[in-house]
Amino acid sequence: MNTENKLKQIIFNKRMLICVFTGFSSGLPLYILISLLPAWLRSEGVDLKAIGLFSLISLPFTWKFIWAPLFDRYTLPMGRRRGWLITTQVALLLSIPVFGYLHAKLDIWTIAYLATTVAFFSASQDIVLDAYRRELLPDVELGLGNVIHVNAYKIAGLIPGSLSLILADHLPWHSVFMITALFMLPGIVMTLLVKEPAIKQGAPKTLREAVVEPFHEFISRNGLQTALVILAFIFLYKLGDSMATALATPFYLDMGFSKTEIGLIAKNAGLWSSVAGGILGGIWMIKLGINRALWVFGAVQMLSILGFAWLANIGHNLFALGFTIGFEAFGVGLGTAAFVAYIAQTTHPLYTATQFALFTSLAAVPRTIFNSLTGYLAEHLGWVNFYILCFGLALPGMLLLLKIAPWHSSKEITHTM
């Protein structure tokens, strides 16, 4: 009974509610870039190769660890975390609606520059939100808080990936982007209402300390060889899945599904299956442990990619669409739960902002560099072979688990490894 009461106290507190808002605010601009923007470009007649190259606009998510130390070192008037949060969130609120006033074909380079700017503000917001969440949550609440954040992050995808697509069938695109941008307001209100987290162990006193020490500590704690293996694992674990979903919306359109069908069936099936996978993954990890969860959940995540190849063979079928997307999203939800738990455990509390930014930047590389090639690969290989290739690219990350998280290991992942 004491355990139940303790669990209720962890779940039902203000910090968990804050994690809902941090996740939603973090996920919305990214899903605008990877879901709504490609749908807009494709519906306006932009070819797949150009849309695939637009994955490069996410480079700020890959390199955000470079300027992350600035957010640790310098403080704005509202506070070290809240000051930077309100700055990035207002910038996103003002820049996102501009897409709707551009011509998809005639202003393609302007759109690319604007998308890169939005990606920069979004990546910067993520840096501060990750650091804020780590400083807000006590150690006992880190696991649950991260699961809630990730699930709220996914729920945010329902706006640009479902509601906005449905609106696009009835409203002009400038209205769609304006309405979508307004969903940044809940995050802004949260930032204005919450308190600045206490700095438990002191902020870096110099920029050099903020830049150098997070990397020095990570390598010293693990050793150079193990540190490189950890970074390789973070880079590769989500590679296959990331490439498989990079052209998801254009793939659905090519299969003959309307934007409304995609919004009502594909996106909803994916969202709630992903949320269920994340929640169940968090519960199952208690029994499995992180090591075995990375194996089991990663295997499901990898196998679910083949569902896209199956759908490509079947073509326009609403049941097959819902089942395939639901299964893939459930697998990704499981895999993400274990992956985020691993990253949180690998991060040192003293240097959360920079180390968290480094790890999540590596995880974002497939979504940027490699995903830029997906348009060429899909056109050259065809949809079926493209998804089989994505399945094969998921194998290297799983093989690194032999070193990172051996199945029969009696110990969980630790800072010393």
C-alpha cells in the first residue's frame, strides 16, 4: 500500500503536469517541419527529390550541442531557463505563420531558409527544455517524467499531422499555418507561470567551463573506447526507423490516400499506438530492466518497418493503413521509451544541457543527413525495396547492444560501465 501511495504521489504532482507542457511545446515545431511542411510541398506539386533534401533543414537538431553551453553559461532577465525558453517560443510563434504566405514552387529557397530558422529556434527550445526538465525532476521521477514528456511530444504531432491536414482541405494554407502556430501558446503560458528551477550544484562560471567540462567528464567516466561505442549506438539505434518514416506522408499520398484519410486514420492510429507503446514500455522496463528492454523493444521497432513494405504491395486499403501505422508506431513507442531511459541514465546531472544536447543531436543525425537521401532512394528502388533497405539499416544499432547492453548482464547500464 505504501508503494501504491508513493507511486500516486509521483504521478499526480505539478511536475508531471509541467512535463506534459514541455513535451507538447517541444514536439509541435518539429512535427510541423517533418509532417506538415512535406505535405504542403507535395500537395503543391514539389517533387520527391526536393522534399527529401528538405530533411537537411533539421541540421540544427544535429549540431545543437555546439551552442548548448551558451544556455548553461548566460542568464536572461526571466532566468537562466525561463528567459531562454520565452525567447525561443515567441520566435517560433512569429516565424511559423510566414510559411503560408510563400509560394511552394516559386519561393522554394526562401522556404528552405525559413524552415532552417524554425529548426534553429526549435532545437534551441529543446536544449533549454531538456535542461529545465532534468533540473525540475528529482531522480526518482526522471523515468516517469521523461515518458510523459515523450508522449506529450508525440501528441503534439496530432496538430500538424492530423488537424492541420484536415484543415488544409477546407482552408487556404496561410490560415492553416497561422492556426498551427497558435498551438505554441500553451508552452508560452507555462513558461510565464512556472518558477525558475534551483541550481543545485552551481552554473558554469566561464564559457570555457561550460564548453569543455561536459565532454571531458563523459570521456573520463566511460573511457574513450566505450564512450565512442555509446555515441555510435545512440547514432544507429533509430536509423532504420527514422529513414522509414521520413517520407511517410508523401508515401501515403502516392498510395492514393487523401489528406483527410491520412489525418483521420494514419496519424491517429500512429499517435495513440505510439503513446500506448511508450506507456507500456515504461511499465515493462520495470521488470525487464533497461538492458533487455533495449533488445526486445528494439526488435519490435525494427520488425514493424516491414509493415510499410506490406502496405506498398497492397496499395490503397484503409484497414491496412491503420494496422501498419499502428504497429510501427507501437514499436517506435517501445523503442523510444528504452532509448530515452538510456540517454537520461547516461547523462551526468552536472552537465545536463550540453550532454543531453550532444546525445539527442547524434540521435537526430539520421533524420537530417541520411533522410535527405530518402527521396532519391525511394524513386530509384521503389517503395517496397526502400522499406526493406530501412529494415536492414536497423541491424547495426541492434548489434551494438552486445557491447552496450548484453542480454545476460547482471548489471544495468551505469555511469562507469
